[in-house]
Amino acid sequence: MQTLVWEAFSPSPHFTQPPSSIGSSTNRASLSLPHSSNQRSKLYNEPPSSATYASILDTCGSPTFGKQLHAHSIKSGFQAHEFVTTKLLQMYARSCSFQNACHMFDTMPFRNLHSWAALLRVHVEMGFFEEAFLLFEQLLYEAVRLEFFVFPVVLKVCCGLCAVELGRQLHGMALKYGFVKNIYVGNALIDMYGKCGSLDEAKKVLEGMPQKDCVSWNSLITACVANGLVYEALDLLQNMTAGECGVAPNLVSWSVVIGGFAQNGYYVESVKLLSRMVLEAGMRPNAQTLASVLPACGRMQWLYLGKELHGYVVRHEFFSNAFVVNGLVDMYRRCGDMESAFKMFSRFSRKCAASYNAVIAGYWENGNVFRARELFDQMEKKGVERDRISWNSMISGYVAYSMFDEAFSLFRDLLKVGIEPDSFTLGSVLAGCADMASIQRGKEIHSHAIVKGLQFNSFVGGALVEMYSKCRDLVAAQRAFDDVTETDLPTWNALISGYARSDQTEKIGELLQKMKREGFEPNVYTWNGIIAGYVENKRCDSAMQLFTEMQIANFRPDIYTVGMILAACSKLATIQRGKQVHAYSIRAGHDSYVHIGAALVDMYAKCGDVKQCYRVYNRISDHNLVSHNAMITAYAMHGYGDEGIALFHRMLSDKVRPDHVTFLAVLSSCVHAGSLEIGHECFDLMATYNVAPSLKHYTCMVDLLSRAGKLYEAYKLIKNLPMEADAVTWNALLGGCFIHNEVTLGEVAAEKLIELEPDNPGNYVMLANLYASVGKWHYLAQTRQLMKDMGMQKSPGCSWMEDRDGIHVFVASDKTHKRTHDIYSVLNSLTKLIRIKHINHL
């Protein structure tokens, strides 16, 4: 593949280097001037005629020069000349000078069909489709006979409005006037039907055309691409290549098919087609072709190929084309090479909203929040108007990084500057409300949606359903769902997920049946929503069962399903099921992904297999903070303190920025390793990384100091805490007092523990054990009597084992197991056997 592309885009003797003036501003400016000295002499040295003006105006591409010609024609007395004024109107229309064209049309003393067509064309070019059609209706009332060249312009109105019925009426009108056999009208009809989604009618028009050219076939190819039938478009292209259509494909034919494959996600195929076009058809790609392939390189993260295309752009001087430059910026940012993306943006890009938006999106994708905001603010300073996409990129970026206050502040700023929020804006802000579980803010956004009429939109409706569901207001969620005019599968999934999160399992089956009756089949996201609800509500066995049912029903669980099921295995501490899910993740190729790898590390850690944690950790292809945190936590959990500290130092040397979870894990490692000095260093390091210590971090330090015998230092730390110490903190101090036989301070800690948890018998047991360790039997007896008087008993220890029949839980003197008789029978036999062996040994 790479060899093929290299052959296609390396410098070739078959293609001559285009002149350096192509695409330059000098060359474009020269096109707007009269092309020959003969024309200039006619204009300035001889009395001008209407033919002189016509020949010059037909080649004029500059509105400024066109206005000069307009003024010259008025001075020369041609202001009422029908032919000259029509040519002036056509010039303004070609330049998309809308106001001048309308003024010209309104002041014309005589209007003909060409002037009407020119005004229609400028309306269409500016996207004013409804106004254009009203203008056409006005033309029909005029005493002007229609000609064929009007229909291609008016049919574009149907494309712009997606009004196939209107197009059919115009088709009938063309039949009535006898223009349907005209090749230009036929091509326009094919284009209209294709873009309005009526491919069969487009094919019928082509079949009925007595004469077809390359544009005719290109129009049908474009129609196939517009309707997602890219392989049918490819068949047409191959038929043209084989000579079956009577015409050979041109650059447009190839570019449309290549662009169609790229736009529909067939990235590899689009690049192969580009190579075929160059190597087999001998055609050189233009700016449109390159602009369609560059996004494919970005989405597949083919940086090497993208750089080859970049080289081709340099050799053939396409930097004057904004679409190509923006395509290169987009390619580099999707490949994570923001340095190259920014260089392209800074040096070659026309500083417009589209180019700024591409770079801003790149910075968000690569986690550079500061640079994204800096560029967004720079747009205003540089006089580049920030469009809705700019605002949406920033708001959605802030939400993605859980910077909700910044997102809401920016949303308020958007409203202040007068930009209307669209469905994407409201959807992003609602996602922030959902993640914060802020129903008050969510209701405010809901009111905005109602004012704009967007509550009926499926995207906004789905976001509202999710927001209310996460805020545990299922009544409002159901109401928001009912408001959506055309529910789609994501909206159904949001509602079902909401009921699953609220643990209303009986409603889920009912909703699934109703969803199927309305023509929607559950997909993997449906099941993921239900599984997430089960795991969240500690119905881990139900989640595991649903995972099995998914596979039986031939639903392929995705990477998110695997992640959630591994979390369920962690909570159940069921290593056999965890290994089954691990095996599935290997078969599906998910185990090397960082999030699945981190979940596997967590699962094996909670199931007690730290060696397997290390193996899984080493299989992760691209480590991040989450995977490092999982492994350090696993080491800390199982007492491998030195290993956890070593991994923390490796992480810092790799420039990975630690967070509060990292510090909690490494402080726990220091506790297990007994590394007081390193613990102090790590705790002090938190300030360097702007991580504020929480009570859990302080508790780790109390535990570390207490185990090291620095009991009064630990007590001093507790007394100076910026927050109130909890039972875990005092428990850590009491544990240290027990280790070092410190009764006085132990009694203080025990008193605080009993104050915080008066009904916890474990606190009294720890105090009793402390008295026993120093031989204070009187106080031990008092403590036990107090427990007896209060009716307290120590909670029995619990253990479990797992076999193919499930998990079996045991406590001391337990008789609740269904096979109690068999268990105690075996236990008695073992006890007798031990006694016999003991007697024989004596």
C-alpha cells in the first residue's frame, strides 16, 4: 500500500511542474483585466461599442474592475442599453456581488430572459433558494418565453430545498416546453433527482436522453455517491473506463468517486482509487481530489501517507487552495502532530473560522486546553468572526474535560454575542449538566430548547432524557422523550439506560418490546446502557448474565461492554469470570487498549493475583495516567510498596503528570514499604503538581507516621487538619498505638472512634486488644463487659471460594449454605484425621 502510494505521489517525469504563477494572487488579479492590448485600445482609444463592453465584461473576474467598467459605460451613454446592462448584471452575478446585481436588475429599463437568469443564478449561488423560487414565479407572470438555460438554474433551487416534488413539477414543465431532450437540462435533472434522494428517477432521465456526455455520467455518479451507493458509483466509473458508456472518465469522475469513498468511511479504498487514477489513468489530482483524501489519512492516522500528499501539494503548488491547506491542518491534528498542524495553519492557511476551528479541535483532542482557549480568544483579536462551530468546539471540549463552570460561562457568552445555539450546542451543555447531576442548570437549558423549538429534536431530546435520568428524575425524562417528534435509536437507548440507572428493571423489558414494535432493534449501545445500570446498582450478577446473553444473541460486545463487565468482576472478586472476560478481550483485540488494560489490572488486583496484574500491565500498548494508577494501586493493595514507589518514579521520568489518585496510591505504597522519608517527599510533591491533599491523603500520612512510631507527630497532624478527621483517620492512629503499645494516645483515638461510630463493635475490639497487648487486664475486662452490656458482638470474618457452580460464601458457625450437611460432614472427617495424625505424632 505504501509502495503504491509512493509511486503515485513521488516526482514523476510524466507530469510537468506547473508554472509558479498558478494560484498566486498576481495571476488571479491579471484575469480581471482585459486580455489583449487590442481590447484596451478599443476601450480607451476608440469610441466604445456594445460589443467592446460585452467582450471585456465576459472575461472580467474582479468586482472592483467591473464597477469601473460600469461607470465607464454610464459615461459613454450605455446606461439604458439592454445588451450592455444585461452583460453588467451577468458580471455581478458571476462575482457573487449580490447587492450590486439586485440593484442593477431593479434599475434596468429593459429586462430580458438572460437578465432574469443572471439574477436567479446569483440568488442560488448565495444560498437564497426560497427567494430564488419566488423570483422564478415572478418570471412566469412576465410576458417572457422560457428557454432551456433557465431550467438548470431553477433545478438547483430544488436541490437546495431538497424539494423533489417541486423538481418533478419543473420536470413536467421542461417536457411541456420540449427542453427535456436538451443535454444541459437532462444533466441538471439527473443532478436534481440524485441530490433529492430519488436515484431511480435520475437513472430514468439518463436512459431517456438521446445524447449523453461526460457530465451526464458524472451527474449520475454524483447521485450514487450522494445516496451512499459508492460501489455503484465505482461500477459506473469502471464502465466509463472500459468504454461502455461512449465517453471516457475525466478528473471530475474520479474525484467524485474518490471523495464518495472517503466521505462514507472507506478510507483505504479511497486512497487505492487515488493511486489508480494517477498510475493507470495518468491523471494528476487537483485540489478537490486532495482535499477529499486528506481527511481519510487523518481519520486512519496515516501520518506517513499524509506527509507524502503534503509533498505532492508542495511540488504542485496547491497552497493557494484553502481546502487543501485546511485538509493538511486537519490531517496533522488527527494524527496528533499538532506542531506540524500549527505550522501549516500559521504559514499557509487563510485565517478564517474553518482553519481556526480545525486547530482548536486538534488542541482539544490532544488535551491542550490552554492552547485551544488561546486560539479561540485570538480569533476575536485578529478580526476573525467566531462562528457557531468555534463556540461549540470550545463548549464541548470543556465538557469533555469536566470543566463545567467554563463550559457554562462560555455558553452564557455565546448568548450575549447574539449567536443562536443549535442542537449540538444545547446537547453539549446538557451533557455537562448530566455529568454534574445538576438538574437546576439542566432545566435552564431545557427552557432554552423550548424557546428555540429544539426540544422536539431527537439529539436534544436524547440529551434531555439522559440529563434527567442521571438526575434521577424519570418522570421528567419520560416527558422529554415523549416530546421528541421522531424518536431514533439513540433516544430510545437514553431512556432505557435511564430506567436501568434508576434500578427499575421491570420497566426495561417493557420498553424493549415497545421499541421493537416501533421498528427499532436493540444494538450494542442498548445493552451497554442496561449493563451500566446493573453495575451501578450493584447487580453485578445480572450484568454478567446479560453479557453472556449478548454473545448468545450474536451481539458483539464492544470495548465499553468489556470495560463495564471487568468492573463487575472486580466488585464480585470473581477471578474465573474475570479470566473469561479477559480471554474475550484478547480474541476481540481489546486487551492492549489502555482502558481495558487498566480495568484488567484493577480486576486481577481485587481478585488477589498481582502477578497477573503485572503481565496485563506490560501488554498495554500505550500507557497513560489511568494504567499507571491502576498498577501502583495494585502494588499498594498487596503490600508491594517498593515496586509501587519505583513505578511512580518511572512515571515521573516519562513526563506523566500525576493526579490525586496517583498520590493516594503511592502514599499507600509508602505505608506498606515503611518508607517514611519517601512518603514525606511524595506528600510535599503534591504542591508541585497543584494537587490539593484530600482527607484520604492525610490519612495515609497519619498511617505512615503511626506505623513508624511517630505517634504524637501523627496526632499533631490530625489536630491540624484543614478538615474534620473521620473514623478511618483515627483508626490509623489507633492501629499505630496498638503496634507500639501506646495506651494513653490509643485511648484518645479510641474515644474519638467510638464518638464517630458508636455502633461499630470493631472499635471496642481494637481498644480491648490494645489493653491486652500491655497487660491491662482490668481495662480489658471493662471493655468486654461494656460490649456485652450494649449487646455488641464482633462481626464474624467472611471468606469465599469460587468453582464452576458459582461463588460460595462462609462465615464462622454458618449453617445457611444449601449443602451445609455435606460441608460439616467433610469438616468432621478432616478434624478426626488431624487428631489421629496428631496422636500418632506424639
